[in-house]
Amino acid sequence: MILSEILEKVDIKIDSKIEVSGLNTLLDANKNEISFLENKKYINDLEKTNAGAVLVKEDFKNMVPKDTIAIVCEEPYLTLAMLSKFFAPKIIETQGKDCIVGENSTIMPNVYLGKNSKIGKNSTIMSGSFIGDNVTIGDNTIIYPNVSVYRDCTIGDDCIIHSGTVIGSDGFGFAHTKTGKYIKIYQNGNVTIGNDVEIGANSSIDRAAFNSTIIGNGVRLDNLVHIAHNCILKDGCILTGQVGLSGSTILNEYVIMGGQSATAGHLEIAPFTTIAARGGVTKSITEPKKQWAGFPLFEHRQWLKLQGRIAKLLK
Amino acid sequence: MILSEILEKVDIKIDSKIEVSGLNTLLDANKNEISFLENKKYINDLEKTNAGAVLVKEDFKNMVPKDTIAIVCEEPYLTLAMLSKFFAPKIIETQGKDCIVGENSTIMPNVYLGKNSKIGKNSTIMSGSFIGDNVTIGDNTIIYPNVSVYRDCTIGDDCIIHSGTVIGSDGFGFAHTKTGKYIKIYQNGNVTIGNDVEIGANSSIDRAAFNSTIIGNGVRLDNLVHIAHNCILKDGCILTGQVGLSGSTILNEYVIMGGQSATAGHLEIAPFTTIAARGGVTKSITEPKKQWAGFPLFEHRQWLKLQGRIAKLLK
Amino acid sequence: MILSEILEKVDIKIDSKIEVSGLNTLLDANKNEISFLENKKYINDLEKTNAGAVLVKEDFKNMVPKDTIAIVCEEPYLTLAMLSKFFAPKIIETQGKDCIVGENSTIMPNVYLGKNSKIGKNSTIMSGSFIGDNVTIGDNTIIYPNVSVYRDCTIGDDCIIHSGTVIGSDGFGFAHTKTGKYIKIYQNGNVTIGNDVEIGANSSIDRAAFNSTIIGNGVRLDNLVHIAHNCILKDGCILTGQVGLSGSTILNEYVIMGGQSATAGHLEIAPFTTIAARGGVTKSITEPKKQWAGFPLFEHRQWLKLQGRIAKLLK
């Protein structure tokens, strides 16, 4: 799309004929992508951006790098939301190649296989599962019944996805207008799942707003786990039942989270960290190999000690 | 049905030929409905009722309004449960008109469309979804794969329902006999969802016991959210991942609830209230626009202060 | 299978031709089963075992009963995991008898019925549901749309299973190698559900690693409930929305658990216990009929009192 043309759709007039193909964050955008700066917190990212154009408020106009076009608007995040719709792919592809199924793979009855998708060798897709368009599934992978894999997602080799799990549903993202209407940020990214991953029943992993929600190799997710958009789970992470990760949480290698624990999002947890059941993480954890518990979060031993002190209040 | 005849099925003899069509609460019942009083707390509702008949204990017989028939029984709630079965609609309609699908709407393969249902224009129902009998879905609405919409529910225009979500499952209601057997209260109400609503993956919204569980316009629900029967969410409410609402919770306009927060049910939350992640609401919140946190619940600033004081116990 | 042959697959040489048919715990194993001792805590079970063979570390070799073969290995649990794969049944049976459906039962379109399965009389299986191989479902039972019942599970009479619920998904079990690779413990048990059970929407009940996850008669589970492998819920238990049980939790008769409450697993709760919403049970509760709350858990009255004391810290 031509920048000037797409901006016209949101009533912004700019005289630029550069070709744009999508939206992205300041740090990840390339010269064919539009980015945005809403939150001052990310101002250092503005000068590093390689975006073709960036939505900014009047105040920050002069801080936009010289090779990037500044698109001045009152509410960059809201404008981004309004633009996102125009970059959204089709809900269902009707054109394209039929799904390629590798040798010795089994597709049970009542499975939908999307266009331009590909399933490897020795894999099994069980009844009622939905494999959207442009999905790639590797070798020796089992998709149990009634799993939904949205378009553009990828699942590696030797994976097991249990029933009812949803891969690639939209992240929870929207801006709001002054009158309180919510404007959806179309989630144009995807989910990529590595090799040797097992995901329990009725879990949900949201696709990224931009780029990918990433599940590394060897990850184990239990039932009813919620992974929000743009999370990154590095190799070997273990999340037990009913854990919830807010958006853009980064779990480094071998993080273990106990049942019903959760994170607040936009934070990073160091490798080999253990969060006890019900732990609530609201800030990044930088030191590896420690054990934490509680909400607010304490080192596990401290939390136990604190509970002892609290119990004494009864006396 | 004739009142005397239906009561005979639960071994109550009453000489009345009035026609009854269903069950309802004291305040909502009309002259063709049966209501009940079990809990003294609702005694003021008894004198206001317009119900055709009401199940009451001997003690309250004289407080039943003169135009309402008093049906005296030992355990009104249990009798109500036993009666509810006779008012339950069929699980599957085999008669009736085929579903009407509006122009430019797409029904993918492996979708079930119930009798007497109606889907508007430009809507998409994706593979594996179930649209029960007598369901109405509006225009421009997307139902992602493997969604289940139970009979009699309605979904408005411009809605998005993500995979695995269940609309209209039975509320969690039962009475118990003296021997400890649970008697199901058939959930003969429905769910009505307004316009411009987005619901994430693997959430569940229970149908009402009587009347409707109501989701207002513009509401946003994230993944794995649980809405119990007879809840009312007014316009613009936002519930993030893994929130749980107990039965008959009323959220006024633009209430925001953070991840894993919950309510105890039979309470009301004022407009523009924010409940932080993990907040547990056990009493109504009457003052609008305030922020709350914790379980037990405190004003957010107080909760933060309290956590500071608690942490000091470690010293 | 012959013991020596199966052990060869994991590079253990033993000269025994006994026939083995599966894996099991020390207490439950019979003479055709292999068991294991990893955790010293279970050492008293070792002398009581009737297992045909048992995986043990060198140190415990001499404590193995004389009729049981000691299989010495460095990491018994890891070896067990590696062996479990060889005892796993097929994912999909292609041979065997077609499912038997009793009179007056209704199977809606887009249902998969596995081999050697059996559905009783007057039951209803709704669209999109998956009934795996060797499943037994009783009379008068309703399976709502998009339910998944994995192979070998049984569901009794007069049950109601709501949409999206998964019965028999794999328990969350794995050992890990020294290099951090997780080795799946194939979950070769099943789930057995009694009579008159109702399970809400999008709940998940994992199959047992060995033997059965058991749901007793009259149990009521709400939406989004997570039951891990090898749990036992005795008759009349009630679990409300979003409750989570860790593995091998035993709930005795008529235990009631409030919303979002949870257990830590490998513990037992006495009959008629009530756990309030959000309660977190980490130890067995032996005295019946008491009410508990909080995390850490206190008797309910004590918990309320404690919250009062904590609130006073604000002054």
C-alpha cells in the first residue's frame, strides 16, 4: 500500500508515495513499516527506529530520525489501531494451494485444513480440529480433537497439543476514542511453537500484535494456561495449570511457574527462576535461579517467614 | 401448563387452573409464572411480586399478595428445582425452520446451524462451531472455529467470538435433598450479547436460570474468562484473562477488571470502577470511578500502603 | 511384553522372561507390572509391593521383596518415563468394532465415535464432540457440543457434560535428563466418571498416569475447572468456577470448594470440608466438616479474624 493512500483512510494527509506493508514497534519496524510513539517511556527507541514512518504527537516530531517520515497526530495509539485493520489478512483464504500432508500423517474426519498450509510426516490431526490458512505443522506432532490453530501459526516437530487448546487467537488489544468506543488493534502477527512442546487442554496462546508470540523448544504447558500476545517463552519453560501471562512477558530458559501464578506483562524473568503456585510477578526478575512466591512477590524463604509473622498477628 | 397439573408432578395438590409458562424471581415474575421465597432476605420482594403463584414456607403464607396463589411447601427452593425440569425446552429441536443466513455471510464446513436460527449479513461462522436452535447472530460478526452457542442465545452486530468459547452453557444451580442428592435447577434463560463485543478464547458465559445473562455493547472479554448465570455487564466493561464472575454480578458501565480478579456474586459494581489483578470483590461497590485491589479488597492506594506495612513485619 | 526385552530398549540388561503388561505404583502394581522407587518417602511401600519388578537405585536394592525383581538404575523415575512410551495404547484404533449406540440415543452430525465404544440408552451426543476409542457412556447422559472424551474413559448414567470440556487429556508428567530434556510419562490410565455428574464448560479432567482419575457420583463441577491426573473426587463434591486440583488430590465425600480455590496435590481432604473462594490447600485436612479459607489456609473464622488484624496495620 502507498503511505499517503492508507493515511487518507484515517483522515491524515501526507505527501509520500513510499510503499508500506505493515505496522511494527519502533525497534522492530523496517523501512516499509509504520511505527508509533504513544508512551514517553519508549522515547529512546524513537531515535533508533528504522521505520519508514512513525505516528507521533506534535511534541516529538523533531525527534524522529531524518530517514523516517513523521506522521503527526493527536493520539498515535488510536491512529495505529485504526490503521491496523487495513493490514489485517483475510479471515479465510479461498484461493491458494490445498494443504500439503506429509507421508504417514493421519487426518481424521471433520478436520479443516486451510489453504497454503503444510503438515509434516507421521503427524496426526484429530477430529474437529481446525488448521487455518498458511499454517505449518512439523513431523511426529499430535493435534488432539477440537484444537484450533489460527492462520499463519507454526508448530514444530514432536509436539503434542491437547484438546480444546487455541493457538493464535487475537491478543487483547485496543485503543479507545474520546467517547469511549474501543478500536481493535488487529493482531497481524502469529504464534510460533518450537519442537518437543506439549500443551495441555483448553489453554490459549494469543497471536502477536506485530511479529510473533514465541514458545521455545521443550516447553511444557499444562491445562487452562493463558499466554497473552507477544510473550516469549524460551526453551524448557514449565507452566502448570491455570497460569496466566500478560502481554509481552519474556520467560528465559527453564523458568518454572506453579499453578495459578501470573505475570503483569512487559517484564522479563531470568533463567531457571521458579515462581511458586499463586505467585504474582509485577516486575522483572534479573537474577537467575531464585525461587519466588506470593503476591506481592517475595523470595520464597522470605515469603514463608513473612507468613509466619503474619500468623502471629492472631495472638 | 395448568398449575394444578404441574404441581401434581411434585406431589403438591392445589386447586387452580391458571396457566403457567415458566419460573421467575419474585420481582420479575408475571401472572403466568411461578416464583419462590426461600431466603428471608428477599421478603420485601414478596409483597411486590406479580407472580401468578409463589412457593413459600408455611410461615410466609400470609404475606403473599392477594392476587398471587401461595403454594406452601417445606423447601421452596428444592420444589422450584424439581419444577424447573418441566419448563426446560428440548435439548435439540427437530422441527422448525432451517437457519436463515443473510447475504454475504460465510458458513464454513462442519458447522451446525440449529432450527429457527438466524444469522445476519456479512457474518462468518467458522468450522466446528455450533449454533444451537433459536439463536440470533447479527451482521458483520465473526465466530471463530469450535465456538459453541447454546439454544436461544443472541449475539449482536460487529462481534468477534474467539475459538473454544462457550455461550449459554447451564448456570451452576441446584438444590439438595435431605439425603444429599443434588437436584438441578434447569437453566431456562439465555445469554444476550450486544453489538461490538469481542470475547477471547476458551471463555464461558452461562445462560440465566431465568431471564438473561446480559453482555452490553462494546464489552471486551479476554481468554478463559468465566461469567456465571444472570450476570449483567453493562456497556464498555473490560475483563482481562482468567477473570471469574459469580452468579448475578452486575457490572455497571466501563468497569475494568484485571487478570484473575473475581467477584463473589449477587453484588453490584459502580461505573468506571477498576479492580486490579487478583482483586476479590465480596461486597457491592457503590461509589463510581475508584480503584480497588487485593483480597480482601481495599482501595488501591490503601492496598499498596498495607503491603508496605505487611512487608515491615519481616524486620 | 517380556521384561528383558522391554528393558533392553532402555539399555538395561536383565535376565528375566516374566510377562509385563504395564507400569504402576508400588502399592497398586501386580506381578505383571513394573513399579519404581524414586522418592525415599515411599520406602515403606517398597516392602509391601506385589510388583513383578521394580526400578530402584543401588542403595535400595536389598529392600526389594524376594518375589519382586530389582531393576537397578541410576534414575528410576527417568527410566520409568522412558519405559512408559512402550506401554502406551495407540492414539487412534483403526481396527475393532464400531461404537454401539443404545436405543433412543441421538448422535448429532459431525460427531466422531471411536472403535469399541458404547453409548447407552436415551443419551445425546451433540455436534463436534469426540468420543474416543473404548469409551463407555451410560444412559440418559448429555454430551454438549465440542466436548472431547479421550480413549478408554467412562462416563456414567444421567450425566451432563457441557461444551468445550475435555475428559481424559494427558496428565502433566515428565522426568528430565541431565541435559534438561523432558521425557514424557505416557499417561496410560483413564478417567472414570460416576452417575448423576454435571460438568461445566471448558473444564479439563486429566487421565491418570496409572489406573484412574475418579469422579464419584453426584459430583458437580463448574466452568474452567482443572482436575489433574490421578485425583479422586468422592460422591457429592462441588467445585465452583476456576478451581484447580493438582495431581493425586483426594477429596472425600461432599467437599465443597469455592471459586479459584486450589490444592497442592498428593493430599487428602476430609468429608464435608468447605474451602472458601481462593483458598489454597497445601496439606491434608483430616478433620471433617470444617470450613477453611485463605492462602496459606486457616480455619475460616480465624482467617476472617486475621484479616481484621492485618487491616489494623494501616492505622
